[in-house]
Amino acid sequence: MKIKLYFFGKSREITEREKELAKRIGFRAKIELIALPQAGITDAEKAKSEEAERLLKKIGSKDFVIALDEHGQEFDSVKFSRDLRKKLENHGKVIFVIGGAHGLGKGILNRANQKVSFGKMVWTRNLVRHMALEQIYRALEIAGGSNFHKA
């Protein structure tokens, strides 16, 4: 089982806590955190389009892609765990995508197999990356029968 988490930013933005979460996730699934450069332009639509092109070159046609998007489906932790486990069992690899400063471009949103939301509020990309890692870790622990998650 393999998980990739793509985000727009710099790898040096990955915190020590996120590195620790990735290490813990690694006991149940291989995980990669992959930084992609932001477009660096102020026009939001052009930036999202350019970033989408960059990311789409990295994703295979058969890859299962989950876009983290404020308009996506909301889960509780147990349902997210079941959903992620099924995706990993059926596809072997799941790719999570976090947008840059302006969010995700239409190209990525159209390519995504699923859109997941952490609520209606807008979060910074760094906070979303941290929350995604926390939830992936929690989901794998729940699926693995650990008592980590307290309902």
C-alpha cells in the first residue's frame, strides 16, 4: 500500500510533527510527501492552471486521486478510515492533493476521483497538510485495529 501527498510549497515547510506522523504512517503504508513549486504569480486562475499542469504530469492515468477541497465530501474519522482502506485495497496507491495559495485548478479537480473536505472553512495549505497527515494516520490506525482512536 502506498500513499502520496502532493502539496504546493517547499519541502522545508514540512514540520517535525509532520515528519513524525509520516514515520508512524510508514508502519502501515508507504508514504511520500512531495512538494511542488507554486506558480508564483498573482493571477489566481493562471496560477491554479499552471499548478494543475505541473501536478497532472506527475499523476498516472490509473492513479486514484483525492483532492482536498472545501467543496468535497465530509467524513468522520471512522468512515474516512473505511473509505481509505477500500481505496488502498482496490488500487494499491492513493494520491492526496493539496492546492497552493489560490486552491486547486479545474484540471486537478476534474481529474480527481474523489474530493474530500475538512469542513466549510478555508484552511492554509500548511494546516491542511498537517490535518491530512493526522487523519491518514488515524485512519490507518483504526483500520489496523489499534486503540489509538477514541470514539
